[in-house]
Amino acid sequence: MKKKDFILIGAIAAVIAIASLVLFLTKKDGDHVIVRVDGNEVAKYSLSQDGEYALNGGTNILRIEGGKAYLVSADCPDHLCVKQGTISKSGETITCLPNRLTVTVYSAEGNEVELVS
């Protein structure tokens, strides 16, 4: 590799880092989560009220505490949804593919754009 290659890689990494920082800092705090199973809304919970909720017939357990939501358990084989950690910013989502479940944070302003594939 030549010196110009390193400069190009460094410049690309810097642009990605700056863009990620801007996106992270401009996200709004959410005030509720919406739970969907098979794309259908099945529940809505406030992030300001702590609690633990059985989702999708008990296949997943959602916990809300301190304004953040996360899955504490799931009966799926890989538990990737549990490993995704906490969500609290508008637009953040936890997804459990085997159980066809999503938990998405929204703000009261309702100006989020939802992408449908």
C-alpha cells in the first residue's frame, strides 16, 4: 500500500466518524415504545414508567427502567435481541427475527419517518 492509500482510508474513516457523531447527537429522546409482532402493533409502553412486560405470548420479556427499554430474555436460539442492549432515542429498534418482534422508540412529536421494506 502506498502513502496515498493510507490518506484515502483515513479520510473515509474521518467522514464516517463525523457523520456517525452528528447522527448520534441529533437524535431526540423518545417517550414511548411500540411493540410489533408480524408487523402489527400489539402494545405501546411509556418510557417514563418502569416495568417489565411479557411480549408475544411470553417469548420475549421487555424491561423499561430509567427511560430506557431492553429485552431481558427471549426464547430464540441466538438471543441477539437480548444482546442489542438498551434503546431510548427516537428511531432506535430492537428486533427479534425468530419471534417476528420489533420494539421501536418514538417521540410524542410524531415527526419520525418510518421506512417500510
